[in-house]
Amino acid sequence: MARKGVSICGLEKQYEGLHRVYLQLAAREQEIREGMDDARPGPCTMINGVDFAAALSPLPRSMPLKTDSDANRFAMLVWKMLDACESGSVGGDACRMEDVIFAAADDAKEEGHSFSPRRFEHLLGLTLALSNHGVESWLQRGDPHNVRVIFKSLGDGWKPLLSPGASSQKEKVLAAGVSTELHQFAIEACEALQRQLASDREGKISFNFIAKPRAPRQPREPKATPAVPAATIIDAAVSEQEARELRAFAAHLSEQVRRTPHSEKGAAATALELHRGSAAGGALVRALGLGKDLRKVELSGAQLLTLLPALPKTVHPVAIRSWSKVVCMQGTRPNIYAWAGFMSVALTLVAASGALKLKVTSRVVGCGIPSYVGGEDAFDDYLTASGSTEFNAWKKRKRDEEMGLHVAKFRAALAARTHL
């Protein structure tokens, strides 16, 4: 006698992947029954206690999902196949469930074009099956990579169908025949699965099904960089005590830069700190206009030298990590001199503590004895090199000149020895 109502018996034959997995589950069921002398002829519609021939329970009329819809029938097929995978062995259940889920995901994507109602309903059916069954064994013992792949693939399939925006296919889906109520029902089903994964897996599995539009980036405010001071800070209205402390601070800054390890390949940073309550700190804060509306300024090397004329143009000899070429007489100890120039300085006023923090950036601009190779005059050429290309060309030219002087001196000494 034929059973009344909607049935999914034989529905798996419409799907290549699910049909293959269904036959594997049926074969396993037959082997178990043969071992129990309970083999039954004909197609296997009862697997592990799950009756695939039973009529589906009718859904409430208030639901946008109908009992005979593709979404409901596909959901019940996947759900029952997941039930049929359960045997009490968590590891074995996880393997069988993974086969069902991957087959269902592949079959759902093969249904119709990207915005067809059939694909929409099959994605909805897979989402409902995963949410209602829970697939706990698979989440516990399945391959974590495969778990992430499935939920990412499912989320990527939903994003163009559910997300608002110009690039979304939401309007095409609605125009193709998916009702607004069913569309909203799909969003709620995805949200339920998302909450379930977040609560059960402690947020370790992400399921993102809607592409949220990003807020436009706000343009950054340009950094406040004052012009080169017209007069030096010493020439400004400062007391005699402030002038003395500023000269002492300039000497201290130069000494700290001298002790900072430098390299010919990059810039070096030196950090210092003053208090705005000190004479030197207060004079700097007033000269640069630091306060509530301006907390940070950056000065170039030229601006720093103009602001504090007590600073030398170059600092020498500075600590240097290595040098590529050293020329000296055999048996003598080489003396390596390097000097650095100021690239920039950043001054930040910390409102809470009243501290004035300075970050001085310096760079090696030459080597050798300063008075022998040109000293501070060499730094004037360096200041004119505004770009890195010009600076590198200048540095190579200076290095060749310095090396030429050393080689000439070496050859002269060697010639003198030869004539003796």
C-alpha cells in the first residue's frame, strides 16, 4: 500500500554525490544484516534505524518553507543520511558524516546557475540539515581543515545571495522567484547556525554568510610640521638660565647620538626626554607652540640645527657596527672614524606627565678623520641631497674620495719602503 504524503524515498538518485554515499551506507547496512541473518531483498530504505521511505511531517502553513519544496526535501535527505551515519563510534561517525556533508555541498552548487531558486533552496536545505542535526561527532573528530573549508565554502555561496550592495545578486534571486519571506528565513537560518557554532566551538569555527560593507577610510590629518624658525631659540626671549640649559641639552643630545650604534646602511634612532617644567623643556615647548591643540611636531635636520645652534652639524666619532672596507698598513691597527648628521627629530608632549619626548634620527654621512676628509663641510653637501638616490650617489662619491686618499697614502708609504 502506497504511503501518503511527501516522501524522499529515491530522492538521492537525483544527486551524484549523495547517491554514491547513500549506496555506501546501504551496503554497510546490508553487510551488518547478513552477519545477523537478517538480510532483506530489494533496495535498502532502512539504514541504521532511519526510515527513508517514511512520509515527511507537514510543515506549518505560517512558515515560508513548504513541505514539498526543494529546500525541505533536500534538508531532510541530508539530515536523515547524517542520522544514518551514527553508530556509537565517534571517529567512524565523523568519517561517514564528512562524506555526506562534502557530497551535499558539491551537489548543492551544481543545482542551477548562481542566482537560481534551485541553488538558493539547496543551500538553504544544507544549512538547515547542519543546524538541526548538529554534526557533533564531525566537529569533534573530523579534520579541522575540512571543517573550515566546508563552512567557508557554504558562507561564500551565501554571500552574493544575501548581502546587500551593488555587487550582490539578491535582487536577481528575488526576481527569479524566491519570495522575500523565504529570503529572510534563509538569513535567520544562517544566523542560527552561526550562533550554534560560536557557542559549541568557542568561536574556533567561523561562518560568515553576509559581506558587510566597510566604512570608508577617513583621510588622515597631515602632520603638523612647523616652518624653519626665523630666529634661533637662543636669540628668542629666553632667560640666561634657559640659554645655559639649552646649550647643556644640546651637548647632551650630541653625546647620546655619538654613543648610539650606527651603520652605513640605515638610520639610527636616539630617544631622549625632558620635562616641560625644566628651563630647557619649557623653552622648547614655547618655541614650537606645543600645547593642548598641538601635541607632536617633527623637524628636519636643518630645522633642528636652526632651532638649536649649539648643536654641531655633524657628530663624530660615532659608534659604528661595521664598515665594508678598511685600508691600513700591514701590521698596524686600523683607526676608523665615522661621523653622523641629523636627519630629523620628533618632539611629543605627554599631557599626563608633562614629559617632552624626543626621537632623534641620525645617519652616517662619512668616514675617516673629519679634518682630513672635509669635516663639517661634507655635511653641507649631504643636506642638499633631498632624495635617497641623491644621498646614495653622494655617499658613494665621498667613499670613493676617502678610499682614494687612503690608497694614495698607502702607495706612497710602500714606494718609500721600496726605494730604501
